[in-house]
Amino acid sequence: MYKTWVEIFLGKIGKYIIDFIASYYYFIIGPIILYGIFLTLASYNLKRIEKNVNVLIAGQAKEVMAKEGRINYVDMVDRIEIPWETIIKQSSFFPYISQESDLWVSRTSLENVRDIIMQNDAKIRLVLERNGVFLISGRPEVKKNLYTEFIHRITRRK
């Protein structure tokens, strides 16, 4: 009965794939576990780099706010200088990076790290607001949770 249902829903090729996995799963488990460990290390590597970039951005933003007072977001971004190469050399322990929900990795290079970390303008604003840097463009609001904000962006809820 099981084979009939599998063949009906998945077709003959699907049935062969399921039979292969059921027969040789002990050969497949090892590479899957190794790839999972590899993805975990790559994701942790990106998180370390991102944490150091966020600390540096917050520190420089506080210095700019101390000198200038109230400033808008565009001027703030123009004045923040991030030494990407130094941060990558100090924070990176693994030659690959991966985002949390990604199943693919990329090399730890200046372009890849900068594109991944600086891609979301709202995230940078949230990092600044969390560290007590409130810009002219908006009033200080209740601090938002970056993780729930990311989940809502994925599920497209508001």
C-alpha cells in the first residue's frame, strides 16, 4: 500500500529516489552533517564580522553626534568610515560566510561582506537606534527587535 501511494504522488522517479534514500541513508547522513557544520561555521563567521561592524558604526555615530549634535541619516552615513579589511582580518576565522537562512556560502571577501552587511538600510537604522543614536529624520521610538523584524520581512507581515 505504501509503495502504491508513493508511486501515485511522486511518480516512478520519486519512488526510486525514496527507495534509494531508504536503502543508502547511512551514506548520505555523513555529508549532510559535515555540510551542516560547514554552514554553521560560515554563519557564525559572518555574525562575528557583523557584530564588530555594528559596534564600530555605533561608536563612530556617537562620536559624530557628540561633535555635531543633531544630524540627518545621509550626513551620518557619509561621515562613518569602516575599515573593512581590518575588521575582516581581525574577526574572520573561516574563509567562508553564510547568512542565517541561506543554504549557500560565499568567500569571505571585502565585496561579499560589505554587500551582505550593508544591504538593508532599515537594519542600519535599527542598529543606530538600539545604541542610542537618534537622527533628525525620526523621533526616538520604542526599540525594535532585529530578529522579529527579519522574520516579519520574510513572512511579509507588518
